[in-house]
Amino acid sequence: MRNLILGAALAAASLFAVTANAEPIEAGKQYVELSNPVPVSEPGKIEVIELFWYGCGHCYKFEETINPWIEKLPEDVNFRRIPAMFGGMWNVHGQMFITLEAMKAEHSVHAAIFNAIHVQGKKLATPEEMADFLATQGVDKDEFLKTYNSFAVKGQVEKAKKLAMAYQITGVPVMIVNGKYRFDIGSSGGPDQALQVADFLIQKERGAQ
């Protein structure tokens, strides 16, 4: 309960700061209201989704801004990452992420993949290459390959593709609040501003409940 109250207070403070120091946050400006809302995965909570790709430089840079924000989210907010599937390496990396989610890998593994691609120059283009790298992060190689090729993971890959279509995304990183609102770093005005928009929309949805 304390986290919920604190989160609401922080969101209200953020909302005040945005309206006091910048143009008001409005539909059609900083965010788009979807004409066909998408059902959330956990009814009763406010869902916040980030769609991303491991190969996206903007997604990599956004990590340093969004991760501290995620850690402070109140209990009534359910944050999820969903890989964007636009074919080719997008799908390969997306399946890797979904596999690691199924294996309940630590967030440090997610961060290590970003670092491997953007700092170390690794491609991670095949399941075998992924497995070899992930083994250095404590992920069992054989279990990863088995899970990567499993029916359950392939089903989640298809679900992720359908969600991206339902959200009508054309690039990443992009955020969705409660299946109703879509915005990105560009429309918001920057990484910090994107999270201010997220706070605004979380508060908006909390008030509507």
C-alpha cells in the first residue's frame, strides 16, 4: 500500500511538473489514443508495455532511463516488455527474448544482450550463437536451445506479432499504456519526456478506475 500511495504521489508530482514547465500533454500531440483498445494481460492493473528490439540503438540508450523508472512503479502498474517483430533479425532476437522470459532469466541477462550487441559488436544471429553467449551469463545452453524451439515459445512469438499489429506500431522503442495509448520518444520529446507521458497516462487511467 505504501508503494501505491508513494507511486500516486510521484505521478501527481510528475504531472504537475509537466504541465507547469512544458506544453500540456494531449492526445494527438505527445500520444495517440488507439481507435480499438487492446485487452490487457492482467485485468485490475494498469498495464504499461515497451516494445523494443535488441538491435535498436535508441532502445539500448533508453534502457538507462527506463530501468530506474520501472523499479519505482507502484503495485497497481504491470510493466511488460514485448519484442517487436518486423521480420529477419527482429524475429530472431524477439524469439530469444521470449525464450529467456519463459526460462525466467534475470534482468541482468537482458542487459548483457544489449551490451553484447551494441558494445561488443556481437550479432547473436543464430540460436547456437545466442546459446554460446548466454552460457557466459549463467543460462544453460541445452535448456535454452530446447526452449527456443519449443511449441510454447513459437506460440508466444505469434502472439507478439499480433500485438504489434494491434498497437499499430511502425518503429521502436514505443510504449503502450493500458492497451489504449501509444507514444514514443520522438512524439514525447525525448526519453525523460516519454516517461512523463507514461506517468500522465497512468494517472489518467487510475482516475478512471
